[in-house]
Amino acid sequence: MISFKDLNLSIETQQTLEKLGFTQPTEIQAKAIPLLLSKPMDFHGQAQTGTGKTLAFGLPLLERIDKTNRFAQALVVAPTRELALQICDSLKPFAQAAQISITTIYGGSSMEEQIRNLRRGVQVVIGTPGRLNDHLRRKTLDIGTIKTLVLDEADIMLDMGFKDEVEEILRHAPKNREIWLFSATVKSGISDLMAAYMHDTQSVKVAKKTADAATTQQFYCVVPMRQRLPALQRFIESATDFYGFVFCQTKILTSEIAEQLIRAGYNVGALHGDLSQAQRNLVIKRFKSKEISIVIATDVAARGIDIANLTYVINYSLPEDLESYVHRIGRTGRAGKTGTAISFINRSEARTISILQKRFNFTISPIDVPSKEQIVSSRLKFAQEYLAQVSESHIQHHEELKSLVTQLSAEELRDIIEKMIYDKFIKSIDQEENINFTSTPKDVSSESGHHGTASGLQEFCLAVGVDDGVTQDDVVEYLTATKLITADQIAKIRVIKRKTFVEVPSATAQPLVNALSNTSLAGRKTRITIVEPQDSLGGGGRNRERTGGRDGGYRGNRGGFGGGRGGDRGGYRGRR
């Protein structure tokens, strides 16, 4: 194991590292820092949040700064305000020790104050694409002097629709600048960006550091889509310390699940792309202070948000690519603390679980949805704590009250207390709809031979995609406008370059195809074809298509939400 002392870093940096308690570099730091210090180069680092990549590019970046010149020499571009601030916070102690000026530029804060900071002369600028472009248009930021341009979480910037803004920044930068690009995945947009703007690129890849199997217990649970909300509630209820993220594929589904849980009495926040910066900030602030214990989020909205001590991550459905799975579950089980990741799947996705285990060399174990009996057992523990708190509390005695109680026999008092505990802690679960959750297969390898779409589902294809400007949420709105289906009944949407694949309940598929015939999406008349089952990889593989319709006959079943539940829960965990 090498230490930071083995790297060619300045005395000021070494002293700051020692003061902050850093002794050994992470894998990405050990590989990237020597390379980036050696000579100017274009560089690509593939690593997730939590691997230490900020210092991997930040320390060499600061070492390159000419302290005698006050103009901008380095620019770091991040997809969100939260990540930009996080990068600044991480680098500030090192910048102060080296007497290097650093500032952040992002939307939602005072433009005038940012202009004043830039006019004073700043050597390192960290910002978000939108606000950086605002300053470039106003000519209040000159990046013609920068030597190094860092694109952090570049794949997320492209997912968020910042491709044009990023390219505009690249056009304003000098031709001889070096580009250091960091991403968790290498999607087509990243490859295109690298091909267009980077040359003789040096690459370093760090795999699954955010998915440390030693600290994150991983589980999968086969749950039809229509049962996932009550299943989610069961897992929340059975946990003694639920504090975490629930990941969804679309903004619409994120909002719907959050609303259902709030109605059921949980302290929940939602993070998705339709929220304003002020709304996002409020959710994050409440989550960090544990005023809310659950955040329902899309992948894009949750990027760059680092919350300590998360105990759970639940994948309401599997993400579209394997690397995103690793990134999601890596949000828990950090800093040596244990965490739990649970993924809801349909039976056809068992193969994806098997692939994940082989690809990243970790174990994902089967788990069943907690039974009513398990929930009751969990709640009785809270009832016991509640009774202990009541017995220790001091109340003002009233003679009339004392007289009333003394008239009751021991048996009557026992019955009354039992009834009160039942009403407060048990009644709501007893009244919950009796749902027959199917047991999860104990060996995913036995399921990996399943192909195609889950039973009860039908897949169809729309002849429009990403290249036509279509997003998942556009597709949801397009389908739900027919009034034949609701957002939560849509099992899966996959948008690729010129096509979109959608899975819906079989009974709904043909009526949808008929209703959408001769309609337009994204300004294009949309050809719709039913898809034949063939080989698929967790939604990633593709199937044969045929025009016309037929009724499903696939494995698994997905539909709408199960019902929520309300009820008073007084002082007991995580709800109001």
C-alpha cells in the first residue's frame, strides 16, 4: 500500500492531508494523481461518487496553479449545485494552505456577488453548466486563460440535458487546454464527447468501490409492480432504523410514490428534475437533519448529494445499466458502517442479478417481503419502548383521575392497556389488505434461463427515441393521456437512440396500440409495433418486433399501486 507521502505532492498539500487525517490514497487517487502530475494530458477517470475522485483531480489541479497570477487557470464543471459546493468544500483547505483563490458559481444564488468575486481575480472556478454559460454570455467570466478543464460526473451532465452548455464551455476554452473527464459510466454521449474534444487520452478505471460487499448487504426481492408500494411499506416498517433513498426510473413515478407514502403517514421527500433549486435544497436540508427519513429520487436528481449514515437503499426497479446499480447501492455502507440495499425485480430480471454478482464479484441474496407477523413483532418492540417512556415520565396527578383509575380492576386495566397498544401500534397492519406476496426464488441461477418479458406483461415499441428529444417522462405523459393506463401501471420504459420500448399489462397493450395509432410524439407520427419475446438482459436486451397485437402470456405480473394506509402512530419511529 502506498501512502500520500509517496506521491509527488507539495509540502503544503502533504501537511494539509496529515492534518485532515488522510494517510493512504484510494485506488483512483493512487492511479490518477501521479499521471496528472507527470505532464499535461487529456484524461478520463471512470469512478463513482465515494471513490475519492475529488481529491484525485483536485490535488494535481491545485499543484498546477501559478500563484503569482490572479486570473482563472482551472475550471471544474459539475452537474449540480450540491456537487459544486461539495467539490469546493473538499478543496478549500488545500487551496487556503497554498494561498490559491477558489470560488463556486451556480444558479439560485446572487449573480452580482459572483461577478464581484470573479472581478477580484480567482484562480480556480467551480460551477454548474447553466450558470457558467450565463457568465460567459455576459462576459463576466473569461476562461480563455485556463490550462485545465475538469468535467466531473460528465455522464450525469449529459443525462440532465447539458450537452449544449458543456460544448459551449469547451468552445470558449483555449485550444491547448487539457481536459480531465470523470464519469461513472461510458455511455455513447461520453464517447462522442471524448472523440470530439480529447486527444491521446489516458484512462483510469476504478470499478465497484462504492459497492463494498463487506459493509453493504445486498438483497433482491421478486415483487410484481402492482405490489411494490405495499412491499416497500413492509420493508420500511420492519426496519428499526430506516434512513435512506428509494430509487425510481421516472419523475412521475417518483412523485406518485412520495405522495402515496405521505398519505400513509410517512416522513418523505421527493427529488426529481421538475423541482426548483429552492425545493431541492429544502428536501436535502430536511433529509440531512433527519426531519424526513426517506427520499424518493431519480438517479439524476440524487447525483452529487452525499448524505452520511444512510442505512438503506431500495431500488423500486433496477436501473438501466449495471454501473448505475453500483452507484445507487454505494450510497449506503460507507465509512466502515453497515448498510442494506434491496432491489425489487420481476422474475425475468433474475438473470440481471446473476450477471451483477458475476461482474462485480459480490453476493445478492434473496429476501422475502416481511410478513404481517414480522411487522407486528417489530411494532411491539416500539410499543415496549413507548411504555417504558410513559412509565418514566412525570404527570400532574388529578384526584378525579386517580379516583377513576382506582375503580378499575387489574383485569380491566390490563384489557384497556392492551386495547390502547393495539389501536396505536397494531390495528393499522391488521386492517391492511391481505396481500399474497410470492416467495422470492432462493437461487437466481435457476431463474436465469427465463427470457423475454414478465408474465402478464406485453412489450411494444415506439419508433421515436433520444435522438428525437424524447424522455421517459414524455412517454409516460403520452401513454397516460389515453386514460387507458396510469403511470404506476407502466412496468418499464427504455428510451434508446431512435426507439422506445415499453412494458405494460398484457390486457392494456392492444387497446393502447389501437388508441395511439396515427398519433404523434415529439412532433413525429409514431409507428407502434408489438414486440415478440426473445432474449433480454434485465430490460437491456432487445426483442423481435411485429406489427399488430396479441395478448401477453409472459412471466410475472405488474400493475398499479397497492393501497396505502393511514392511522395514528403518535411517537413511534419515522412517521407523524
